[in-house]
Amino acid sequence: MAGSLNGMLKARDVDVKDLKGSVSVQMGKDEKNRSIVEAMTVNLDVDVFEEHVAVLERCITYLDDGCLVTRGLKNGIKVTNNIQRSGV
């Protein structure tokens, strides 16, 4: 999501002074009582120059629909695991 926001701002010639993010997860159990991630909260702190605040606010309104990771998670991403021993 941070990458999507940064890209949206850069495309509009907005200089991002600082961009920090964190993610917290809510854990739960599935039908077999295994731990799963039930929800995620993404927190972004963005610093732009005052003259770009309106553009930032406009980008934020589009971000939930425009972020490819967010859309994928909401629609259920197919996961494929490719695990192999390295150094062999």
C-alpha cells in the first residue's frame, strides 16, 4: 500500500518528504483450530509539503480501491508455496 501511495503521489509530481508504515494483524483460528490471520490494519504516515496536501488527500480517497495488494487480499489471493533447499 505504501508503494501504491508513493507511486500515485510521484505520478502527480508530489515530493514525498517522508513515508513510514506499519502493519498489525488480528489472529484467529480456522475450522481445524490452526492459527490464521483474520484481519490486517495498515498504518501509513506521509509527510508532504503544504502545497501538496490536497493532492495527498485525493490520493488517499482512491487508495483503498487502487492498491493492488489490498484488492487482492479483499478478493482472496491464491497462494502457491515454492520451498526448496538452497545450496544443493
